[in-house]
Amino acid sequence: MRKFQLTGVLVLGVMIASCATPYQDSSSGQEKSPGDLAEGSAPPPPPGASAETITVTASRMADHAQSAPSVIAQSRHETYIPPVRVAVDPGREQYDGEEISPVKLTSTEPVSTFSVDVDTGAYANTRRFLSQGMTPPKDAVRTEEMINYFRYDYDRPTDRETPFTVNTDVAKTPWNENTYLMRIGLRGYDIDTAERPAANLVFLMDVSGSMNRPDKLPLVKTALSGLAGELSEKDRVSIVVYAGAAGLVLEPTNDTGKIRRALDELSAGGSTAGGAGLQLAYNIAADNFIEGGVNRVILATDGDFNVGLSDRDALVEMIEEKRDSGITLTTLGFGTGNYNEAMMEQIANHGNGNYAYIDSALEAKKVLGDEMNSTLFTIAKDVKIQVEFNPAVISQYRLVGYENRILREEDFDNDAVDAGDIGAGHQVTAIYEVVPAGKRGWIAPRRYEEQRSGEALRRLTEAAHIKLRYKLPDGETSRLINRVVMGSAFTQAGKPTGDFAFAISVAAFGQLLRGDDLMNGFDHEDIGALAGSQDNYWRQEFLQLNALAAAMRSGG
């Protein structure tokens, strides 16, 4: 691994705390809880790890990881684990990336259809690679998960009859003077913890020998211990483990002490009977099924299924069957070296759950604490987006990301076709890059190209028709939302600013890491300038990751 110097900020601290844990507001001196945070703001950084005070050079990361003690220090309010950074050759890690979305001619393919995606694992995994001084494999980068890692200033739903708002905006493309970027943003309604229905959760933990690393089982314990602290009296947690065989180690309970003691006693060893573990976890979830509640298996593993039901098609078939019975699946990925991300991401998709990668206890707190309601409580299922571009206004387009979420046009109106779910407070962002008619596009004009239809010309004021289909959590028939983006949105569009500019900078970051050859020389320095200064903890961290990627690309 090449060592390089980078003066600046890279936050490596990790901390997990209960959402109910108060923290001191430095501006007011008053105690606040994470629930008091303003929209789009960040939770407090780890103890002593603010973006203004910590500077770590990449050449010191390995030394820092090796010298960090493995003892978990506990206090009344929090559990703190020193940074875990294990530099491992990623050659045995498994990814299943798709080719970058191709350009489409509106005259021949005016309709784009895809399933929503609320996963964020690709961003955290990319952060892990960059923090270790390595460029992530291109197949590990899914741009939509990079974008959706962050929150944006979308309008909140005014009522729950329609579970999410649909927001659109347009700006000129920073890397191409002939194109524009059109953003579609969804925002689900929020629920209070008291409103959340009872949860029947089965922690399914990989305790095989491959998990015997500081960045694996110890971090899993910390993550699930933090989630246990969020339980209410109506919730129940069971713990199933698997290694050479699978077994139930904790009967359903909401006793946080019992859960944490059971977690503390676990150790790693043996082979990986992941399929048997999943089967047992689903059986336990079914035995304790709560009608009208949340019934979910939470799988924590490095994804290394090598004994038993390891065939991906067989796993998917089982997971889809259980999904249809009302038991969903969340996957939490851990570790390096033999990490099977392809398995983790895909089985979560088929299980109507979500996939996250946990590279630190702070990320565990974000996923299983701050975002717990989003993770557990579904407000809309089988959410699909379809965009029809008017060829008289838009000549070419491409969807940024969502390569493994593409649906056929006929899938949109077919309620039997599964799609992504949206949880309480979830946000989903999609960005299209489009070429207005008359502008130079990526594809040269065709000699025998069809003339624009009369209907397209009659609707010349319309640039795009956006349709969304979704089902309510207990529904089987989809509902439809229509939005029209007017052509004037493009003629009046200026350079991206503020919140939209940051979203575009993250999209560009993902596309650069993917090797997108349509970025026209737009580089990491341009990304930093576009993102601008940020006062949000997670966004500040993004700026530092971008600086790391720039230094690595330049060989500095």
C-alpha cells in the first residue's frame, strides 16, 4: 500500500451510544438527545474527535490500528471502541457490480424505469477502503448508495395519506456545458419511537472463524448491543448464531441486560453454516410473529457462506418466500479480506430490507440508533419510479447509478413485481443527466432518425413525466403519483448551488471512483469546490474522503 501525506482532517474515532443518551451542546451548555437534532444535522462526533481538531495522515493509519487496544471501555452513557483499521488485501472480497448505465436516445427509448434503493453500504465500504489508503474496486461503488447516504432538504409530507413527498429540481451540469442534471427526491414521513409498532427481531450472528478479527465480531457485538438499548417494553429480541452449526442462544426477551450478556459471551470459531443459520432465524421469527408488528431478521456477517445452503439462488428463493409471509431481512456487513458484499446486498434486496456496511461503532450508531425507525418501520413498499422524457425537449439521457435496480417498462404497472421499500423518514434521491433537444449529445445524430411525433410537439412545454408506484405496508394494490417537469425548468436552470450542489458532488465522486468516462476531466478538486464548506459532521467527512482520493490519484 502506497503511503502518502495528507494534512487536513480525517475523522477516525468510533463511538456508539443509545439514542436516549444525552450529550452536551457546546453552544448552550444544555443536555440534548439525538432526537433533538435539526433536520440534516449530524449527531455529536465521537469523544475528542471533531472535524476541527483531529488530523491523521494516511501513512499513520496502520500504526494507529495496530496500537489500538482491543478492550471495550464502558461508562454509564456510552461504549467506546478505539478505531479499528485492519489493512487487508481485498483480492478475495466479492463484488457484483454492473456496467455504468448507458446513454439512451429519447427518440427510441423515452422511458426509464427502476426500483428505489435506500441502501447505504457502498458508501461506508468505500470509506473503509480510502481510510486504509486503497482505492475501492469499481464494482464496490454504487453511486446511488453514495448519494443516499446523506440527507437533503426535501419537503416533509403534510399528511400520511401519501407517505412521501416528491421533489424535483434542475441545474446545469458542472462537467458538461451541453447537459443538465434533473434530481428526483423522495422523503418519507417521520414517526416517533412511541408510534412504532412492536418489533420481533432476531439477531442472526456469524460467529465462524472468519469473524475472529477486531473489525468483525467485536464490532458486531457493539452494534447489536447499541440496538438492544433502543428497545421498548413491547419489543422482543432473540439471538441465533451460526458457525459449523446453527443454534438459538437467547430466547425472545426485551431485557437489555440479558441481551448484552448473551452478546458478551460469544466468540468466533468454526466454518460458516450461513444457510442453516438463516433457516433457524426465520423459524424463530415465525414462531414469535407479531401481527401488525415489525418482524425482521437482522443478519450480521462478513457474508462468507461456505457450508450448507450457500447457493445464492436457493438462498434468494427462501428469503423471498419468508418475505411474502411478512418477515423481512436486514443485512449488516462487517470486516475485510473475505467480505462477500455481493451476497449481502442482493439478499437484502430480495428480503424487502436494507443493506448497510458497518466499519466503525459510530456507523453502527448511525444505522441502528439514529436511523432505527427508518430501518424497521416500512411506510411504503414496492416503490418504483418511471420517467418518460419528451423527445421534442430532451434528446438523450442517462440515469446516474441504480444499475442493479433497473426494471423493464412493463414491470412498472405489474403489482406482482417486487421493488424497494421506504421506511419512516427515509430519503431516496435519483439524478438524471439529460441533453436538451438541439444541444450536442453523447451520441451523434442518426441518418434515418425518426421525426418527433405530433404529440411530443403538442406537449412541448413538458420535458418529462415522472410516475411513482407504491403500496401501503398492508396493501397489495399499488397507488400512482404523477409529476410533470416543465421545459422551463431547464431554460431557467443555473449552476447548482447549496443542497443540490452537494448531492451532485457526491454523485460525481461515485462516478469518478467507478471510472465513468463521461466526466470530461472533472476531478476531485472540482468535487471539493462544488461541495463547498459544510458544517455537518458526515458531510465534512465526505470532503476529507474526497481529499484522500485526490491524494491517492495524484500519487501524493
